[in-house]
Amino acid sequence: MTTPPERSTRRPWPVLTPAVLIMLVVLVVVLIALPWVLSNFWLRVATSALVFAALALSLNVIMGLAGYPALGNIVFFGVGAYVSGLAAANLGLPAPVAILLGAVGAAIYALIASRAMLSLRGSYFLMATVALNFLTLELIVVLRGLTRGARGVTIPPLVTGDPSTVYDTFYFLFLGLVAVGAVVLIVLRRSRLGLGLLAIKGNEDAASMLGVPTFRYKAIAWALSAGLAGAVGATHAYWIGFIDPGSSFDLIMSLEVFLIALLGGPLLVIGPIIGAFTFEVAGVIAWASFTEAHLAVLGVLMVIVVTYLPGGLPELPTRIRGIVARRRGTHGRSARAA
């Protein structure tokens, strides 16, 4: 009688095929080299793309792994910006400390809201995150004695010098945040917590019946997501040099991040980076070609992509091969009939 083999306690890394590995290496090399080959205008576009990529990576912690569509996750971007901005402007704290405080403050804010928010699911959770964003924006305006309300806050400069130095500095800062988000996702995907989040995404009730502490796992994931978004918001505050409620809690920006995450599809790490650069370049082209209606054009393009590419950009080659195969089949039948 043979004994069954022992189950390995080692949890595998996400599958990295040679093609994906080569793509990842090429992507890293290209991102590092960009400041040396781009003009200041295109470097600013690339920096903006990294901001969106970092935010989409943070969103994938709660949406990509746990399946909770946090449409209003920009609220933590705003909280991080305000915590760091006020710490720098009022307390004179150095930038690294202020940015760290912004990340921690956003994570704590997510934990405070988690009891009420994470009891909701699906579209109810999605709309609740939007409501949380608007509620937080109103609090920032009302508490003007602390936040300076709608007047906004001027942030001390993080770096001074010629424009090229400033552009390069913030490009690599946001590239570092993208790297942090990627590492968090990869490590989380391998961990017990990540496996539990995937179980929640598959069937939360079944996961709970099997002993997965669903609320605790979701709360930790949301806090991690918020902390990453808060760090991006804090760094972005230094990049712009000014924060105000409208720009820090901009729901349009949140929608763009949500769409970029959808464009990334099932590729939790590479997908948001490719989606962010695709979105930014498309935005620049649309603005240059359709100055008066570029937002409408971008909106139509996004609707088309989301409708016909539900699996995101990684699904595009499969779709193209399918269309080509169908056309060949149609032509072949036409030729035989003739």
C-alpha cells in the first residue's frame, strides 16, 4: 500500500513564463533609461503615467486580489497629500518623514472606515467608496482651521535646481513607488493573506465557511492599498507644490485609475504599467488632435476598450488572432463556394 505524497507547504510564485519574464526585464530597462532619451515635456508625461501606474497597483491590492471594486480609492491619495502637505507646511518636517506620515495616515483612515465599508459588496461597495471620497472632501473644506479649506496649502519644494533636475528627481521617485507597489503585490500574491484574498474574490461566503478570516484579510488589504495610494498622493503634493480639495480628491482621476487597472487585466503588476502609459499617450494624442473635445474622445475610446476587451490589453493579441482566423475561414468558404 503506497502512502500519499506529503503536501508541500511551499506556496508557488505567480507563474512567470519566459515571455512574461523577458517583457518584465525589457520594461524595467526602458523605464530606467527614459530620462536620458526624452524631452522635458515627454518626461513629464512619463512621470504622470508612473503616478497612474502606482495608483493602479495600489488599487489592485483590494480589487485585483480581493475583487472589491474601490472606485473611490482616490480618497487615500487625497488623505496622503493632505497629511504630508500639512506636516511639511505647518510643522516643517522633512519630506521623507512627511511622505511616510501621509502613507501611514491613509492606511489608518482606511482601517477606521473598514468596519462600515467592508460589510458591503459589489456595486454597493463601489458606490460607498465614492461617497467616502465626497464625504472626506467636504470634511477638508469644513475643517478650514486645520486644513485651510478651499484655499489650499502651498508645499515647500522637495528639490530645487534646473528643470531637468526636478523632472528627473520626481520621475525616479514615482518609479520607486511603482517598484514598491509591484513588490507588495508579488509578495502578497504568494502569502497566506494573498491566497485568502483570492479565495474571497472567488466566493467570499465559501471562503468564510472554510475558515478564512474574511473581514480581517479585507481590512489588511484595504489598509495596504490605502498606504500605497497615500504615499503616491504625498509625493504628488511635493511634485505639484500645492494641494486643494478639488484636485486631491478628484473623482475623474479615480475613474481614470480604475480604467487603467481594467486595461491591465489579470496581469497584476505589468498590466497597470502598460495600461498607464497607453492611457497617458492616448490622452496626449487626443488632446493634440481634438483640443475642444479630447475628454469626450478619450471617454469613447475607453468605453470601446472596456466593452470589447473585458480582459484588458493582454487580451488584445487573442482577439486579433480570433478575428484573423474568422476572416480566413470566411474567405476559404467563399472560395470553395465559387
